[in-house]
Amino acid sequence: MQSEAWRVVAASVRGTSHIKSDLPCQDALRWQTARGGWLLAALADGAGSASLAEVGAGIAADRGIEALKAQVECKSQAAADEEWRVGLVAALASARAAVLDAARERKVEARELASTLTLLAVAPGIAVAAQIGDGAALASAPPEALACLTRPMVAEYLNETTFLISESALESAQTVVRRAAWRHASLLCDGLQLLALRLPEGTPHARFFEPLFGFVDRAANPTAASRELSAFLQSQRITERTDDDLSLLLAAYGNWPGSGSARSE
Amino acid sequence: MTTEPIKLEDAVEFAENPEPRCPCVLLLDTSGSMQGEPIAALSAGLKAFKEDLIKDPLASRRVELAVVIFDSDVKVVQDFVTVDQFEPPELAAQGQTFMGSAIHKALDMIQARKAKYRANGVAYYRPWVFMITDGEPQGEPDSVVQQASQRLKSDEANKRVAFFAVGVESANMSKLAELVVRAPVKLIGLNFVEMFVWLSRSMEKVAQSKTDEQVALPPPGWGTV
């Protein structure tokens, strides 16, 4: 008998404006599964104006997911919401400290390593998410529609947001704990916000996500599907609407034939 | 698998959000001293600006340009339009340099434009004002100039605008530096075309997220700080 597992299709691609200005992809997207039916994911979007944005984003995502893993390993899913929130802030704080340490080591201003950070841990009965800056974490428990767990932080200007290294980052962080029979989850960066969410409310656009989750449900080979997703994110239909780096993670929980536990590269 | 594969490019639909906007006011000195070669070079620069900006499909939908000229008067020769509708004006030079009133006008226009965006649910980027002058404030009461400068500084501090100043030829650079927050740039010769191409490229990058905005123009190649 097969046991149920998370199937993950994810891609991070360099935006056309980054190609033009010879900047690397400054998004860092990480995910892994953990015992207890957990899927852990982290997405950091490096600030375009920061000279080491991709380094900062990488550290934030790596340390963020590590700290998140420590939280799900030491907590019962039944733990009180408040306890989870404290754990989420601790995970963000750990990622923030790692970025500030890296800035000191490299003798650069912390803002040169500026990035956002979204963390998501989801298991069939519980989803916890935390976010500093823009981007979004979403999940659905059918028959309920997909909903945002975290949403873009609304600032006056579209391209100015709070970063992990900001003084007030931890105080302004969103932390969310929701309990439901989660089957689908997603993370996306700010470059996709205009296409995937209805703004300014920040509610998911169903006709964006439904075909994508349908695609994941049928993706017998998640690696090939991730390549296909990557090609889609670089297609003209998308790049004529947004020139930013794009990252998207789509996950589905189910009883997949031939599925084993997987881990991102 | 028996199920049909899904072709993402055909299947996925996008949310219909209004295109975000980036307002930019060009504040141009057309006082008498600009007569001759400088004003002709500035007019040519504006054409180059349009030609370069329109090549970028996203920027040409997002950037909204307005042109205000100042001499012994302050005139809006182009209210906010997207680049495809932008007609680079032919400029003529005459009169004095009402710079203070011009700064007020640019800040008024920015304020009104943002209110309009908000009323229509349009997301936007931080507005830019790009002022070009070959002189210093002239012909206005000093209080008007001081008031304009204070308002500009307060708007910069409150992140309402990013205000850049460029000095041409005999421009009084130290006076300019007193009036604005970001270090003014001195144009090398009459290199307006290069300057406007740089501005166009900078506007194309506007969607890239920013951290700290209280910076001078990056070393542009067409001028000196």
C-alpha cells in the first residue's frame, strides 16, 4: 500500500529585467519534506538594489528552512497556536541573525544582503506560515477554495517593502496558524503577485491556480514538471506582463503511485 | 497516465489588475540662457528619451511622463501620458528662471496623480522628478524658492518623491545642492541624449525592489557628481 505524500513542483527563474541589467536571479526557493507529513518551504526575494541580494536571499532561505525544521521536530501539531507563532518568529529571527552575521563577516552594510522571507510548514492537519515583505503563501483544504495564509505587505509603492534586515522586521512579520485537511499549498514571489492575486485585496485568482494544481496532480514526474513550470515562467505570455525574477512552488498531498520522499536540490 | 497533459501556457489565466504606474515629471529650464545650442540639444534629448523608452514594452505601459518648463512662467507642456502618447515638445528659450514655482508645480502634479491612482485602485512606484537647469533661481522672491526647497526636502524625507537635479554648463551647482536632497549631477557638455537614454534605462528598472532611497544618482557616465 502507498502512503500519502507531498508532491512538489517548483521553479525559480531570472526575470527579463535582470537579464538586461546582467543581474543574477535573486530569488532563493527551498523545500523539503519532514516526518509527520510535513512539507517545509522557504522563499526569499533579494532586493534589486542590493549588491549581494542573491547571497542574502540564499542565506535567509537556507537558515529559515533549517530553523523551521527544528520547530516542527520539537513541537506537537496539537501545540497551541501561540506556541507555533512564537516558533515562527524564532525561525525568522534565526534567519535574520544569519544574514546580519554574513554582512559583518563580509564587512558590508546589511542592506546589501536585503531580501524578503516567506516560510511555510504544512501537514495534512495544520499549516503555519510567516512572512516579512511581499510575496504570499497559500493553501487549500477542499472543498474550501485556495486562500492566502500570508499576503503581500501593503506599502505605498509597489517596489518598496519591508526586508528581513529591516529594524522592525520581526515586529511587522505576519504569522499564521490554520488547521484544516490541507491538500494543496503554494508559495509565490512578488513578481507573480499581479498575475496570481487580485489586488489590492490580495485574494488568489482561481483561474490562475486551478490549472496549475491540476498540472501538479497529473505530474507523474515532478522533476520534469518543474522544468515545464520553469519554461512556462519564462514564456512570452508571462514576460510581457512582468520583468522580475519569478518563483513559484506548488505542492499537492496525495497517494501518488511510485512516490517516495523527495527533497529539493 | 491516461489523463490529458495540461499545457500551462494555454490553461493558466491571469488576474486582471490594472497596470502599475510610475509617474515621472521632467522639469526643464527654458530661460534665456538656454538659448541656441543648449535648448536644441535638450529637445533632441527628449526625442531620444521617447525612442529608447518605447522599446521596452513594460516601461512603455508603466511609465507616465509629464513635462513642465520654467522661465518667467511655469507651464505644463505635457500632462501625464504613457510613452506611446508622448510627443516630445520643441522647446524655445526666453526669460528668467522661476525654479521655485516650478518645483512647487511638479510636486503638486505628483500629489494629484497619486490621488488619482489611489481612487482607481492602480498600484504605483515612487514618482520621479528630473530637473534640468543651466542656472539658478532668478526673478522670484527668495521666500518662494526657500519654501519650494523645504517642501521638496520634506517630500523626500517622507518618501513622496525621488527628486534628481542636473546642472548644465554654467549652472550654479552649489546653489542646486542647497535646494535638493540628492547630490546634483553636472552634465558633461550638452550630452542630453546619453543622459536621457540613461534615464530611460533607469525607469525600465523601476520595478526592481529597493532598500534605501536616499542616494544620489549612480555614476551615470554622462555627468559628474
